[in-house]
Amino acid sequence: MKKTKSREQVKQILMNAREPLNAQDIFNRDFTGLTLSTIYRTLIAFEQEGLIKKEVSPITREATYSWKDDEEHGHILECVKCRKQIRLDYCPFEGVNELIEEKTGFTLDDENHVLYGVCKECNQKLKNNVEN
């Protein structure tokens, strides 16, 4: 893949992100003048090269992207209220894959999961609304 300033900028934004980003998020974090169409073309090229992971939310159908790190697998928490995403820096499924294989003979081929729920801030808002 040809190295360009645009690709390098998108790569740096994704590598520095603490959570998966959509194309608009990348656009908002860029200060070099990238256009959304350039960002989308770059994301497609990165995906075809296997450099990024694309996740599509079954709730919003929105695609988010994260830079792949060969050393890690990842898990993401997504709030169903505000759509905030939090990347976990640990594996909450430690030992689960082995248990599934032992009990069923089934092996999982992807150790990246999105878990849906309600974030701390939205839970607090819900709690405050109930109390009032």
C-alpha cells in the first residue's frame, strides 16, 4: 500500500484513540484538512489490507474502526443510551473460550466482542430521574 500523508494521519488518529472511532470522529480529530471522502477511502484501504478492525453496531448500524494490534484482542462496552464506547484493557472472558470448547467442542475464532449496556453517566441520569 502506498504511503500518503492522508493515510498516515488517519493511522495516527486511530492508533492514538482510546476507543473505536467512526469516520466523523476521525474527521473531528484531524487538523490537516482531510475530507470525509478521503477518510472513507482510507478506511476502506486499511480494512482491505487487514490493518484495522471494523465493528458495526447492531443498534445504530454505525461502523467504527480501531487499529489492529497483533498482540491483543479487544473488548468494547457500548452504551445503548448515549452510544459511548469504552475499550477494556483486560479480557473479561478469561477461561470462557476453553470452557465452551470443553463443553461443546466449539471453538471461537474471534476474540473481539462488543458488550451492550448502560454507562455510568447514563445510569446516574436514570437514577436521578427516578428520584425526582
